[in-house]
Amino acid sequence: MPGIGRAAGTILADLAHQHGLPQISVQSGAPLGFRHRARLAIRGRRGSPKIGLFQADTHRVVHIPHCLVQHPLINEVAAVVRSALVGAGITCYSDRAHLGLARYLQVVVERRSASAQVVLVANATEVDPLVPCLDLIRERLGSRLHSLWVNFNTQPTNTILGEAFHHYCGAEAVVENFGGADVYYPPGAFGQSNPEVAQQIIAQIRAWVAPQSQVTEFYAGVGAIGLSLLERVGTLRLNEANAYSLRGLQLGLAQLPPRLRDRTQVLPGAAGSAVAAARDAQLVIVDPPRKGLDAPLVEALAAHPPAELIYVSCALASLQQDLQRLLGGGQLRLTQLQAYNLMPFTEHVETVARLVRANIATLGA
């Protein structure tokens, strides 16, 4: 399949053939400048930092000042941060010694303002040692700066973000719009790095949703899918565990008119603890992390399937495993598969599967 890796294409082709589906097409977007989110490692010596990506299976950083797949503003921000680290004399993190202040850089580009949410991840517990550097970043980015944050991560692990953020200046969240709904991304919330292709995925889901459906979405994040559906559904339940995503969801709901907000219910916590919300839903949407569905959820959906289930997958291995369990009892059937080249030049493929209860016709378009 053009646009995705050979192994992924073979798996999807076999899956489609197994269920009597037509050949799968791959939806793509711009091949360059598509990445609007980046997490970059900061390593090197004081006065000569490197900002980039780790070489495979190492902690050696490759400096990438002119990366073509990143939005140009991300490259610009990385250059400004590098000069600010030098100007303020900030030390860079060493994995072996677990010393040095500047550890990672997270940048998110807000399309509507063409500005960047910037997070400096620090091996520190307070912001004071970084203030001279932060002031230089704010001064040098000017209107291109959406907001500036410090994330505190003092753990000697490979985890990029720590639990605590310090809001130095700017807006609380990046705002995107999907299906007419504003969606809010605080810096700790998950978001797709390729918003152009993410819009294609959400548009396809919207086309499948029957008017006035009773919908439950698990792993809803900040509500990029769910909030885009509110104009056409009857009710919407949104389940999410991450505190920062829940904050973004709260911000998105707050700006809705009451007639739409009153149709929603937020269910905080793990998806496996919210399975009851699927029982009376006509449509269930799931968008799990790479590990796939929580065991209690997949078991509940297989035993008591909704009229329709839409599964958004970022990992083919867990999708195959979950589909085997969901379809094994014969109560659900796979009716459509769509593939999306969300991360060009990688083996990754985003897949959307549509399942319906075996004894009914498809609800949506």
C-alpha cells in the first residue's frame, strides 16, 4: 500500500481479505512540515548544547537544526532555545551522571495563531535557576511564542515529562478546531503531531455517526473526536484518565453553548472502570494507547456489543489482538477499515476499524 510500510500494508491487506472487505486505501497529507508537535532531547556541554533525537538504542543526541518533517516554527524555537541556553549558561542533562538542568524540549505549534507552546523540561524542582533562560526565550520569540512552561522531571528514567508544570507566561492551552468544535491542549495532554491527517480521521468518523446516536467515547483525550460530534448526536459520554487531558476537555466544554454542553457527561478514570457507560450506548468509540483496550472493556464490549463500534488504533499488534477478542463470539462483524499515513517515512500507520452488531445493518453513511 503506497504511503505505509510493507509489513503494515501486508497485515491490513490480510485483515481486509479475511473479512471480505475491499482493498484498503491509505489517506495521506503533506509529506514535509507536517509535524506540529515535537519532543526533542537536550544534551551536550554547557555552551554547546545539542537539541534533537537520540540515535537508536543510545542516549547520544543527533542535532537536527533543519528537520524537514517538522513545522518550520519548531526548528526556529529549537534554535532560539539553544541560543538561550548558551546565553544563560544553563547546563545540559547527562543521563549517566543524572546532572545538568536542561533535559528535553517540547514544542506544539498552534495553527490559528502560528505561535508555539514551549515546554522546557528540567532536572530541577524549582524554576528560579532557569529564569534567565526563560526570559531570553520569551524576548527572542516575541509574538511567535504562544506560551512558555517549565516541566520538572528529576527521575533517573527515560520518561520525558514529569508530573509538575510551571506556567511562566502565555495562554493555558493550544486551541485546535475539529468539525467546528474548539479543542484545548494543555502542555501535558496528548495530541496528534499531524493535525492535517487527524482532521481526515475525525471527518471519517463524523460521516459514520448516525444522527441522534447515544455515544460513549473511551480514551477521549481532550475531546478532539467527541466534541466534533456534538451537533449531530443525542448524548455524549467522554471517558479519560489523564489529568491534563481532562483539564483540556473541561476547557473545551466550558466554551460550548448550554444546549450542547448539557448533552455531555465526563467520566474520569481508567476505561476499565467505566465499562457500564457502554451498556446503553448505540455507538462506542475507542481510541486507546499502543497497548490497546483495557481488559475489562474489551471483555464487556465482546459480551454486550453496542450497535456500532469505531476503533481508532495507533498500533496494529494491539488492534489485531483486540479484534480477535471482539469478533471471536460472532456478535460483531468488521465492516470497514481505513488506513492513515499519520507519520510519513516511518513504519507507523493509524487505522480506523468500523464494527457493527451482527444482527443489524450499518447505522451511518
